[in-house]
Amino acid sequence: MARGPIASLFRVYASKSKVSRARFLLSNQNFHSFRPCNNWVLANHQFVPPFDVPDHRFSSSAVLIHSQLPANNSNFALFINGRLFSSSFQGRDDENGSSAELEENNNVYFVETTNVEGVNKNTVEDGVDDVNEDPFSNPITSVGEHESQDRGSNEIVGKNNVQFCDPVEIYNELRKAEKNDRLKRSEWEILQEIFSYFANSGWAANQALAIYIGMSFFPTAARKFRNFFFKKCSSQLSMYLVSLGPCDVAVRFLFPIFVEYCIEEYPDEIKRFRSMIESADLTKPHTWFPFARAMKRRIIYHCGPTNSGKTYNALQRFMEAKKGVYCSPLRLLAMEVFDKVNALGVYCSLHTGQEKKNVPFSNHVACTVEMVSSDELYDVAVIDEIQMMADPFRGYAWTRALLGLKADEIHLCGDPSVLNIVRKICSDTGDELIEHHYGRFKPLVVEAKTLLGDLRNVRSGDCVVAFSRREIFEVKLAIEKHTKHRCSVIYGALPPETRRQQANLFNDQDNEFDVLVASDAVGMGLNLNIRRVVFNSLSKYNGDKIVPVPASQVKQIAGRAGRRGSRYPDGLTTTLHSDDLSYLIECLKQPFEEVKKVGLFPFFEQVELFAGQLADVTFPQLLEKFGENCRLDGSYFLCRHDHIKKVAYMLEKVQGLSLEDRFNFCFAPVNIRDPKAMYHLLKFASSYSQKVPVGIAMGMPKGSAQNDSELLDLESRHQVLSVYLWLSNQFKGETFPYVKKAEAMASEIANLLGQSLIQARWKPGSRQAGKPRPQQQKGGCEKPSSLIRRYIERRKENDSPQECSEKVAV
Ligand SMILES: Nc1ncnc2c1ncn2[C@@H]1O[C@H](COP(=O)(O)OP(=O)(O)OP(=O)(O)O)[C@@H](O)[C@H]1O
Ligand SMILES: [Mg+2]
């Protein structure tokens, strides 16, 4: 087995007489995105088409074809005469990724891979020598030709030579044969096993994608191929396969014959699947925005840790501009910028999914990133928290904004994790990139003492961070019971208005609410007067199990302490339990991890085009199939859309919605774990489909909440109204006539929530009463902190011990 060095250049040496067809497929992602390579070049620099290399192009007995891969980490599959000759999926043997594990040199042809810079001369020359010396002297090359002349049409070659035959010839012989040769029962049984092994081979199913035989059609094609084979096979061919038995070698032998069979038998299927794959093409997303591409944009990346002035500086340019847009990761932050900018005398409107406040004469708008318009032309755009491009669910909104915004100047604010990928994107789009690097105004200091497991040690200005709603209320209750402090709370399910009211309560010195208890919802951009961030725990439920909170998130949250211009410009952070301290320090010390891929999601038009290729599929199935078949290139991933599919399944019951309506309904910001909100969304969709005015069908609560289930009820009601308002903005016209009423109800409920939180002194319940708490799910009742301890212990086993530093800059 010869192994090639690092690959960027491919050279194929082949005897002239033996290469009748060569096909080279390339992908820089996976087999889904394979495409024929168009830059095959002969030694004499003539281009060779990817299919059916014509004989006359081969000017000498040895043919040199080389092709430069477009990217270092490209994958490839090389077919010669229909046989899969080599593919990167056979194994990787170097760290540059595009390695070729070469098959045995059978002296007919072989592939060699070398680095473009510093081509390994020895290997190339050795290769040429091998080919020049050998191809015609090798007895194998002539066996197929001579022996097939001597035998009958159903006997291509002797058993020992079958493996060296051209699969195209084998296939042609099979096709011509009128019937099969008789075999013993035991041999048939082995053949059955071989074909069943073939049909179940993941390798073959994957390889078949390269010729556009889809995963779902592969089993049918494999079955038909087996029937065809059984009807026609010669004893020699069967004996050869029987000698191999059900194994990978047999699969690799059969595969190119299978390819020939499929190409001839299923041209329509292949064409259809090919069109489907092409319609799910998400490669080159920068080409989706031709107007933005026609502009010469300047991208200014404000790169730095938390509390380093990134947003502040970007907003200075935003306010100076004649026309500007600020794209926020959260409604609350959009509202904050809206207030701040208007207060400074720059008229600014507010656009979020739920509300549109158009300020007269304004040329500026603060919006949530999902709502930004790529039709408007701006002088300056700001995209805040750009590292969210890598968010598994929402990342696509940042990617779209960066690729599609029509602005002369675009300011990106974020940590360094996406800097490299932004550089790559800018080189694709042709935009100029300017980088501004920032350091934190004041270093964050870790308090080694911790709270020693006792919440009585909280002090004024502390923000205690907990990662579940239940934990938040437990902490609030404990602090208020055992100390003189009062706590305001911030968590994800609270409406932005309530969060703001709670933040103001905490920031304002003229009241008793001097401690904040919050979830990771405080982690982004908010300016709060926090002196010290105390982590109640450092593990959280990720929807599946309890895991340590990722370092990037720990940094982001801890960075809320000690903001410039606040009452506490020097930030402190610590943990409740001393067990967790070393994990906190480790997180703060960790450099930002470089992001390799950012999120994408198709526009409706792309999904519609894809739908046109499939008959009789439901919308959730369509989303499923899109996910399976879409092509992406190496810098992008398809955003997770489980929540969208969940809504899509629910809406299957609703008749009469167009594809576009379904698509839009599925993006409604509904909490899929809130049955009440889901029920109302279903009702809204039903009324909409019946073309009757969509009502709210929900009354107002009696007053503020007296216990946790009433508080949950207020949160749910607000969710329902938020969904209604969001839908009313999506579906213009008269369909959602009760916007004013919904706004008034939402604002009233946000107030009631605020009042309830001020009074709240009860034990928390659960939204899904009766369901086990995350800690109690499989894996046992583990204390979150012990998880961190185990994580640290594991790390210590791998790393050399480090001194715990007290002062850590983040
Ligand atoms: N040059 C400045 N003059 C006055 N105040 C400033 C200046 N730069 C930043 N600030 C203030 O410092 C605080 C932190 O700045 P900013 O919000 O821009 O940080 P950031 O780097 O965007 O942080 P994060 O990553 O948390 O969003 C803000 O209150 C901001 O108003
Ligand atoms: Mg910021």
C-alpha cells in the first residue's frame, strides 16, 4: 500500500489504453456536496472534462492528469473506468486533511498526491518511472482483453482475474447475458449474504450519493441490482464473489458495477435527485446578496473582551451617520440603544419582531438582528455580538446581516472567536476589513475566598448567577429569608419590559433591592451596576443532561461585573461553593476558541424551490429532507431547527395554509415547552387559515401572582401576546386586528409580572409539573458542583498542575 504525501495536487498516471473514463469529484465538506471537478489538466495543459476522458487526448502511453484542489481540506473521490479508485473517505493520514490513501498500485494506474508548494520530486519521478516502465509489460493489463475474446459472452474472465476487469466490461457482459450460470445452493446463499451486506453498507450508500443515488433510493436500487445480478451472473463472477464472502472487498468490487447499472436503469431518478440536491444548494451564500456584492463595503471589526468599549465606539459612528441601523441580539438591548440614542438627540426608531415604534423624522433604527432589512440602504450599520454567528439556533441571522446588509460601513462588535472566519468571509465578499482591538477597561479580579457555600455572605452589588428558573427563585428566597438584602431577578422567560424594570430596581440606589439574581440572560451587552458576579453553580441543563457551563459563557457573564461608568468600575467574580472556584479560574484564563463554522438557514424562496422537487411531502418532512440534502461549504453549518420542526408538526393539523404561511408561522417566537403558548399558536393558525380575523381568545389575569404557578401563568400569557404581536407584524393586513388590545394587555401583564417579582417569596414550582427535575433524570441525583469537580479532575490528569491566580483579566 503506497501512501501519498500531503495533497493539494493530484496526479494520475494511467496507461493510455486503460483509461476510458475518469471522473474526479471534489467537495470541501462531505459527500452531500460533491461536485465534479472541472479543472483536470493534462500534462500538456489541455483541460479534460470531468466525464468520459476521450482517448485521443492521451498523447503518450502514460497519462498525466493533475488537478489542484481548491481548498486544503477538500475531499475527493476519484473514479477511473467507473471504479472508485481512491477517496479521502478511505482514511486520512495527514493533518492537512486532503490526504489520499492510495490503493495498491496495480501497475495500470495510480494516484499520487503532493503539496503544491515544494512538490515532492522524488515521488513524482518515481511515479512516472513506474508507469513508463510497467503498464504494457504487466500481464494483467492484457488478461481481460485476450481472455474475454477466448470465452463465451457469459464468461468474461477466469475467477482469478475478475478483480482486474473493467467494471464497465463486467456490467456489459452481465447485461448481454441471457441467463445465469447454474450455481450450488450454498453458493447462492453466500451471494445473498454478500448482496445483503452491500445493501447495508454505509460506505456504498455514501459513495452512491456521488452519482446522485440518494440515501432513500439506495436500498431499492441495491435490491434491483441484486435481482439483475442473480438473473445474469456467470459462474466465474459468482465464484469470485463467493471466494470473497460478505465483506468490504466484495462491496468495493460490486460498487462500480452497481454504478453502471444505476446510470443505465435510473437516469430519471438520478436526474431528479440531482435537481433536488442542486435546489438545496447553500454553498456560496455571499452570492445570495447581489446588491450588497455590488457595493464596496468597509467592515470595521471591534474586537475585544467584555466591557472594553466595543459597542460604545460602534454607536458613536452610528449616531454620526446620516442613516444608520443597529442590530441587537436581544429586544432589551435594542430598546436600550433606542432610549439612549433618542436621549442624546438622534431620532431613532425601534423595530423588533413584536413592536414597531416609528419616530417621526428618524433616519436611524435600532432593531433585533432577525428584523434587519437587507433592502434598505444605510451609511452605517452596527451588528452587535457578532460571535453569535456561531450560535447553533440563531447564528444564521448574524450571518445574513453580515453578508446582506447594504451599508457603506458595517461595524461588528464581538469577541475574537469569529475574527478569522469574518476575515475569510470578507475575502469572499470582496469587502475591506479593518480591525480594532480592545482590552478590558479594568481587569476582572477573582475572589479566592468564595461565599463558602453560604448565601448569607452576599453583599450589596452582587449578582448571583443561576442557570434555571427554579434555582433563581430558591436563591432569592434564601437570600431574602436569611439576610437584609432584597433581590431583583432577570431570566429568559420574563418580558423585556419586566427585565428592564428589574434591572432599574437593582441599578437604582434609592431602594432596598441591592442584589440581583439572574440567569445567563444577563450575559449579553446589558449595563448593570454589578460589583461582583457570584456563580451559584457552574453547570446547567442543556436540554438533554447537566453539563459544565462553557468557558465562553462563563467569561461573558463574569464580565458583567465592574462596567466603566458604573458605581463599581472594578469588577469582582467568585463562586458560591469553593469546589467550583478552580473551574471558574480555568474558564476565565482560557483563550477564546476560534470558530470554524457559522450558521446558515435557507430563505423561504430556497425552501420553496426545494419543495418543487418533491411530491407529496408534508412541511416537516420537507424541512427534514432539506436538512439531509442541503449542500454547504466548509465555513457554514445549517442552524438547528428542532423547535421549528416541532411547530411544523403541530401545524400539520391545520388545513389550508400555504407553504409560505407555514414557514412564517414556524418562526413565531414561541416557547415550545409552554403548552399554553403552543395551544394559542395553533388557534391563531387555524383562524388565519379560515381567513377569519384572528382573535386573542384569552382574558386578563385577576392581579399579580400570589404563588409560583400564578407567576408561570403570567409568563405564559405574556408569551401568547408576544406571539400574537409577532404574527401581526409578519402577516400584514386585516388578519390580526387586535394589535392595540394585545399591546395593552402585554404591557399590563409585564407590569403585573414586575409587581409579582417584588412580592415573590414562595418556593418555585415547575412549568412541567410532575416531570423530573433535570438533576433527577438518568445519571442520578448528582449535585451540579460535583460535575465540575469531576471535570477539573479529568483536566488535571491531562494537564500539568497550574497555580490558581487571583487576578485574571477577561
Ligand atoms: N470612551 C468611553 N467614554 C465613556 N464611557 C465609555 C467609553 N467606552 C465605553 N464606555 C462605557 O463603558 C461601558 C462598557 O462599554 P461597552 O458596552 O461598549 O462595552 P462592550 O465591549 O461592548 O462590552 P460587552 O462585550 O459586554 O458588550 C458602557 O457603559 C459604556 O457606555
Ligand atoms: Mg457590547
